[in-house]
Amino acid sequence: MHGTDILQANTVSNISYLGFWIIVNNKEYFVPFKDYPVFKKSSLDHIFKVKMISPQQLRWKDLDVDIEIDALERPTLFPLQYK
């Protein structure tokens, strides 16, 4: 259907003191607070307000945070961390 959003995001499936898990297109990824400290200080409402803005990019508008799926799949290839 024309105009229908077909990007599947983003169900935060679990949150722990180490980070949270998010499901994107039926695959689960871990977002560690040590690498993304902005989330550790965020409310649950803000963490759950995630959108998929492209097939490879997640966005938390209220937090002004974008994360590429590749960075979650292969974090060792992306040594720069959000500060």
C-alpha cells in the first residue's frame, strides 16, 4: 500500500542494569549502557520511543540519538563511542 511504513522496528524486549535488547526485523540486538551512556540516564518512555528511519538506522528523536544496525551487529568495527 502506497505510503505505508514497511520498516519493522523496534521493540525493546528487555532492560537490565547493563543495557537493553531491541528487536529489529526479527533479530535481537543488545545496546550496552557502557557504550551508549545517554540511555542509562534516560527514562523508560524515552528508551521505548524508537523509530526506524532507514533499513539500517534507528532513531530516538527525544534523546537526539541515532544508531546504525551495523554498529550493533559488529561493535568492534565501530570503536568510536557516544560520549
